Amino acid sequence: MKIEILEKKKNRLSFLLKDSSVHFANALRRTIINEVPTMAIEDVEFRKNSSALYDEMVAHRLGLIPLKTDLKSYELPAECSCKAEGCAKCQVVGSLKVKDVKAPRMVLASEMKFKDPAIKPVYQDMPIVLLLKNQELEFEATAVLGKGKEHSKWIPAHIFYKYLPNIEIGKDIENPEEIAAVCPVDVFEVKSKKLAIKDLYACHLCGACVDASEGKVKLNEKDTDFIFYMEPFGQLDSEEIVNKAIDIIDSQLDELDSQL
Ligand SMILES: [Zn+2]
């Protein structure tokens, strides 16, 4: 199996998984979504809330704020030595207090302060609630590590894959311009009056080129190679997410082995 990075940006990673199988590709995708833990707010204790939103609504919004996650310093509550009672190794408390509002103003995620400065909202400008004159908001929120299979707020990234397309351009194609133009994702170009592939990875196997060429362009998928796209939500960076997922698959296989 080989991995080839196609594009790496701050909030986007695409890579080619080669010589693998659909079973492994899907195991990797599902492990990233379901098993890689991230930090999110789980409990909120309200002291004051005279905003237009109910406590439950504000708490729900707080839970969905992505928090920078430090997997080395924190444990999942269920795996912590405190047996999920709650200690500094498995939870972190943040607080927010806004009062004496003179004119309508938005309360932002950045106003929430955590006891561990390493834990902070990924997007500082995320709005929590609009406060009108004389309204107040004060709460204490507890963030814990959790998994996406329990609640989607703990999912670290949006991830999907597709098969690597295999395009064969036949001989005697009379209408290369027409075929290149009919492709909705611009896979083809015309080079010295011949049809050529410009961007194979863009192809989503729609088959428009097959129809336009009356079958002279052949299109199928390679079932051993996959193009992955991942957009982390910011709690962890893309490298951490993939590495952690591989560690988890590894330990699950060890577990299976020992059970056998
Ligand atoms: Zn603990």
C-alpha cells in the first residue's frame, strides 16, 4: 500500500491511496469519523441567561464550537484513572461572563476562557448569542474528549473518497473539442488536435465523454486506488487525524488478534 499526497493546505488534504482495497479505504474513513477523539463542550451550568435563547439552545450551540484539541495531555473520560468522575486529565472548564450591555452586541466564542490556555475555540469569531441592552449571559462549561460515533460534535473532519478513474482514449476520435467541452469537470484538453487528459483526479465518472465519443473513450474505475479528500474542522490537523486513525485501527486489530 502506498500513500501519495496530492494537495496539502491548512484546512484541506487530498491524497491517493494506492494498491489497497475498498475495505481498508472505508475502514480508514469510518475510523476518522467515528473513533478519532476531539474536545467539545459537554456540560454547561448557567448562572445567568436573559438572552432570547433558552439555556438548552445556548448549550447546544456551545457544544458545536470546535475546540483546539491536545490529544497528548487529555484522556477519554471512560479511559481516565478517575473512572469518568472528572479530573484535570479528562476535562477542562471554561467560563464566560457578559453583563452591563449598553447596546445590542454579539457574544463571541473568543470571550470564553478555559483554565488550560491550550484549549480554545478554533474560530474565535463564532457567534454564540446576540445580547440586547441590559441582557446578561454567564456560564461555566465543561469540555471533554469524545468520539464522533456518540455525537457529531466530536467528528474531527469531513472526509470522503472516490475510486481513481481509468480513462482510455481510443483512436480515430473525430470530435475532440466536443468531448473536452462536454466534460463538466474539465478532465480533458485538446493537444495538437488530439484528445488528452489534463486533470485525471477531477473525474467523477459521469460518463459524458463516453456518450459524446460514442464509446471511443472508455471509462472505468481502478478498484485498488482511491482519492481521499479531507477537510479538518480545526480541532486537530490533518496529519494528526490520519496518524491517530491508523493507531486506532492498529490497536483494534491487536485486540481482535488477542481475542482469537
Ligand atoms: Zn479523569
